[in-house]
Amino acid sequence: MYRATKDIKLPTTITGSLPRPSWYTENLGRRSFLEAMVNSTFREQYVDAVSVYVHEQEVAGLDIVTDGDAHFDQDVGGQSWTAYPTRQMAGFERGNPRPTPAGKGGLWFPPGHILHDYLESRVMANIVGPVGRGDLQYTPMWKTAQRLTRKPVKFGTIGPELVAFAVADKHYKNIKDRIYALADAFNEELHELADAGCEVIQFEEPQIHLLAVRNIVDAVINPQFSVEVFNRTVKGLRAKTEVWCHTCWGNPSQQRMFASVQSYKPALDLFNKVDADVITFESCSAGGVDLEAFGKTIADKKIAIGVIDHHTLQVERPEEIADHIRRALKHIPVERLVISSDCGMGREGMSRRHAYYKMVALVQGTNIVRRELGLPEAKCLAADERYSMVVPLKSAG
């Protein structure tokens, strides 16, 4: 059900995470969110960080904002994105965490590679009993951000597959049962979030495209099963909120996970089957190679394309972003096009200033196209020349 994007043409947003402020030194660890919020130091730092994230997105002029994934800890490569559910959900051992065996889930980087640190940091709790929601507490996190802004706050969550691939299991007999249990627990949590009024819920990183590009045809773990898992996780949500399916190719420490640019083409037909309103795709870092395929294949859903690259510190020029959007509009109707970042910018590798100006450029570039199409432009306070402290030189004569 379209809510946040219902009445906006070319709505703008980012995928989710943003770099942590240097003064935000508190971590949740194994505390629940509400338990941590009792501590005055954590509460002050957390609320201040979310306030900064929301404010900077508003100053940039984004239409849909996020809380910057502020509840994640300061882990190597943004590992907390995967680890958070294992620290908070029921059924996981609270002590004795163990590194995920090397290569499990298709990941392997040799010693001497920056992402080997990431593998060594995949220290996860074991499953020792029936999985349940436990203390995920997504709703109070969303409320903390939403009461700071009138713009819709998009809340994202990792999906069941990546959690299932990253942990040792002493309870379920097979990986399929493990994934189903995680999907059902996430679904219950997300329904509470939707019932609280969250207008956009984003399921992050289904394995559909990753399995398809690797041509994995395992009897259980395969692209078709990944679609089933997505739909089971979000079952019933579209009657209450706008559901986004975020796809990316991985970016711990802002690193590419593949040696070469990957295409979504092997999986695009399957994305028509996911129970989502919006499908997001990386596009900027791939040079827009799949834009035509997105438009030709994805039917009856909105398509969010990334027009800023989360891997590089080079801030895109608004003119570059406008050109990317124009290319997309040759294949995707303006009513179905959403403008976003390729992926998150907060997984240990980018500064706050780089992320901020990438968001500003995203809005400026979108405004160029809006102007050309006669659409309302977003106010971008960050680019308002009236508030510059440098007076431009006037040309002589």
C-alpha cells in the first residue's frame, strides 16, 4: 500500500545507514534498546545522533528519511547489521559466541584482504532453542526517530537468510526450518511496527539476486526459495504499510564484494513475485547498466534506483545524477521511479561530511530533472546561496 511515496513524483531517500558521529561512543552490546535508553549517557548520545541524522537529511531535502541505523554498534565493517538480531532475539545463546566458519554463506577473503577482518569479526551467538522476537524492539527505535520529524521515517531490517547463514544451530534439524523460524519472528515484529504507524518498512538484502547470479540450484537454498522467504517475512504487511525490497551486492567497510560489476538480469523476473511495493537496485556503481532491464521486466511496482555510490568518497555532481535519472526515465515511468542511494553509507569507511554532501547532491540532481518536467522541487537548504559565508567574485566588466 503506497503511503510515503503515494503523492510524490521522483521521491528521494537513502537506503538507511549513515556514518556515526565521532562523539557517539556508546554501544548497545547485549542490552535491549529500552534497557539502554534508561542510561542517561546512552540516551543522550543515541537521541542526539538520531536528531543529527534526521536533521541532515531534512536540510539536504530528502522526502523520506531514516534513523541512520543508529542502534547498530561500532563493529568492524558494520557487522552489527548481521549481529544485532542474534544478540536480541529469543533462542540465541547469550554467552559463548563463536566466529562463523570461514566460507559459510559464500564469503571468503584471504588474510591480507581488508574484508578478512570482517570475517574474523563475524562472532555470533549460537541458536540453542526456538527462535522468537525477543528484544528486537524495532517499534520504540522507530518512534524515537519519527517524533523528531514530520517526514516519514523508513525503517529497515536484515532478513532471515543472512542471519541463518551466519550462526551455528544447535536446535533446528535443518537450515530451512531455521530460516522459517526467523522469518516468522521478524514478521511478528514488523507487524507491531506497522501497527504503530511506520509508513515504510524495508526488508534488506534478500538473497534472490545473489543466488541467481551465482547460479545456485541447491534443493533448498535457491532463488525461488529466497522469494518464498521474503514473502513469508512480510506476509500481511502491505495492507498496513509500504513495503520495500532492498537489494545490493554487499558493502562492508564500503568495499565491493565482487571483483567485477554484477547484473541483476538473472533475477529480475523473480522480483515481480516478491510481495513489495518498491524494489531498490544499485545502479550508480554499475554505471546504470540494468536501467533498461529494470523498466522492461519489473511490472506494477515502483523501482528505486541508486544514483550515488556508497563505495567511493567522490561526491557525485548534481549534473551526473540528473543524467542518470534521465536515462532511467527512458525506461521507467516517472510515476514509478524513486531516487535513492545504492546502499548504506554507514558501514565503517565513509565520513559524515562525505555522506552529507552525497545526500545534498542527490536532491540537487533530482531537482534538475523535476524542474525540466515541471514538477515541484524540494527545498535544499544546504545549497541555498543566501547562507554561504563566501561572497562570490563578480566578473569585471
